[in-house]
Amino acid sequence: MVDEARAATLEIMDAALKAADPYMAVKNSLDFDGEWLVVRGKKFRVSGKIYLLAFGKAACSMARAVVDTLGERLEEGVVITKYGYAGNCPGLKKLKVIEAGHPVPDENSLLGGKLGLELVEKVENDDILLVLISGGGSALFLLPEDGITLEDKIRTNELLLKSGAKIYGINTVRKHISAVKGGKLAKRVKGTVISLVLSDVVGDPLEAIASGPTVKDPTTFQDAHRVLKLYGVWEKLPESVRRHIELGLDGKAEETLKEDLPNVHNFIVGSNTLACESALAKAEELGYNALLLTTTLEGEAREIALAMGSIVQEIARYGRPVPKPAVLIAGGEWTVTIEGEAGLGGPNQEFALSVARKIEGLNAVILAVDTDGTDGPTDAAGGIVDGATIKRLRKAGIDVEEALRKHDAYNALEKAGALLKTGPTGTNVNSLVIAVVPVARW
């Protein structure tokens, strides 16, 4: 039965990933008849040139959908995506394609920011700038404020990623040390801005996705300072970053955009919610009693894994809150707080290793996956475990508690044959958990 449950888990995951396909998300949202550009039912007259700026892990697939829709009408564009993700990029001479660092930005991230800004400055009053935004955009499209070096930005990013801060807090800081985030990109555009957004943030707040380069921002320098203090990062910051935040606190540095701009239009075209709903439909199609728990799951990976495992236990033993054969689905974004040295892994791998403890001996399969195909700095998308995973780990000589303490989930799961590898998916809409509990016992 475990093989059947595993196959069903993977099939449900595939349905979720297909629903989050960035090419179709854009293609289904965009239409052009030579005179009017129609975006999700809203019409824009095309009287000038059309430019394209795309950044994020899904940038290439999204850009390809625009190229297929506009053809030669597209004047010029810049596409910035993660290393290894440029395979889906349209081969147009009009497009400059750059691969850059994520989650830690690098020199190419800075190059992407500069080229993007050069493109924006070409946009005149009658022109349209299409901005395609997807997860990872904060690191991939980089332009620090004056006085802040790339190295200082990288150090700040590393500190935040290791602090356990949630993505909203991380982006609050990023926006206040960037020259393009927090609506600052939109401020620079003379013509019409149309942003198509693939959400990778829980709840889909536009101001948080890729640090909101084209939307007004409700956060302030005070909020950025509070996040840095709360997560113990303030005293460790590079001097240039701390100085810029202090200037902002004193009202001597430019705040992020605080009002809606009439020339700027933002549309969400894909999200974790759509992926989860598609997973639910597939589970029901396969004959399971399916329950979508939430699309806003957040917290420390190993802890929320125990909560999910407890619900699976309840289903396996008592048939509640949903009777067997059952499928549970949850979406969101979980974090790992690292203190000191760490092994190899990512939030979804740590989730999988942790939940394996809770379902030991049960006829159940649980999968945790980052929808972009890359969980942490590894080649795995996450992990897939069952009731026998802990037994296999013990046989391989792995101390699960020690592996969790050292955040070394990758090497542990590898020993148990429990790593999930999808390769780059071309999308990014947070993470998913799928649990399958068949009728039969072991």
C-alpha cells in the first residue's frame, strides 16, 4: 500500500505544480489585438512602445508567454533569473537574459539591477513597461542605495536568512536599503506600468512579493529597524546599512512609495492558493477524502511538521478529521532558524525529517516540497517520508535528533532514500505539504 500511496502523493504534487505553471499563468492573463493590450479583462491602448522587465525564478517562462503573445511588437527587454533557470527563456535578440545568485545575491544580481534601470529610463509617456515578478526577485534584481556595497547587501541578506525572520520582515529591510524595491522602481517610470505577479508570499500581499518594486509600501524605516532588532541582527550589520537605516529614522533618506500611482497597475496571476486547490481536485479525482487545511501555514519547519504529523496520526488511528483513504494538503512558507554551524538541508527537508518521527509505524506518506524545485542550497526540492523512514534511518546509523539539531536533513534523508528531486520547475509559489493515508494498515 505504501507504494500506491507514494505514487498518489507524487501525482497530486504534479497537479499542483502544473497549476502554478508561470507560462500558462501569464498566457491566460494576457491578450493583444494589435491596438489593445488586455490584462485580466482590463484594456490598455498601445500607442507607443512595449518594454519588458522580468525578474525571479519564473522570469523566463513568464517572458516566453509575453513574447508568444506580443511577437515583434515587443521593443526590448531584460530578464533576470536564477542560475540554471534560463533554459525556458525565449531566444530573442531583443531580450538580455542574465542568470544571477539566489538566495544570496551576487555581481550578476547587481548587473541585472543596473540593466533593468537603464531599460526603465527608456520608457516614455506613451510607452508600456510590462514587469513580470516572481519569487526570488528580491535577490535577483538588486540595486542598493548609495553608499551600500554589494558585499554589504549580501552580508545583510545572509544575516536575515539565518535569523529565522519571516519573509515579510526580511523584505521590509530589503526595501529600505534598495533603490528599486518598495515601489521605488515604479516611481522612475514615465509611461504605463503593468505588473504581472506570481506570488510566493503567504496571503499574496503585493508589497511583500519580491519586495514590492511596483506597489506602495506600508512599512517604514521604523519597521525595518524593529525587525533587525527583534531578530538580533542590528549589531551585526555592516556599518553602511546601519547608517542608512539611521538616516531613514531621522527622515534624511528617501522612504518607500506611500501612495498609489495612476500609471501603475498590478495583477496577481498565480499563487499558492491555486496550486493547493488543484492538488485538492486531483486528490478527489483519485478517490480520496481530501481536506485543504490552509494556504497560510507558517512557522519553524520542525515544529509545524509535528503538528501536521499529529493530524495524520489522528486520521490513521481514528479516521478524523477526515475518514480514510484521506489526503491532507497545506501550503505556506516555513523557516529554519540556524545558530552556529549547520549541515546541509532546507526547510522542506527539515519538515520531512521531523514529521517522519511522528508517523513512525503508520501506513502514511508525507511529502514536503518547495515549488521552485530547490529547497535551501541543495539539489533537492524537499523530502518524501513514510511510516518506515525512521526504521531505515536507524538501520543506516543515523541519529535523527542529532541530524535535526545540526540542520543536516539532506544527508539523513539521502540515507533513507527520502529526498525529493524535481529539478528546477520554473515556478515558485511557496511550499506544499501533501499527506496520504490509505485505508489498509501496515
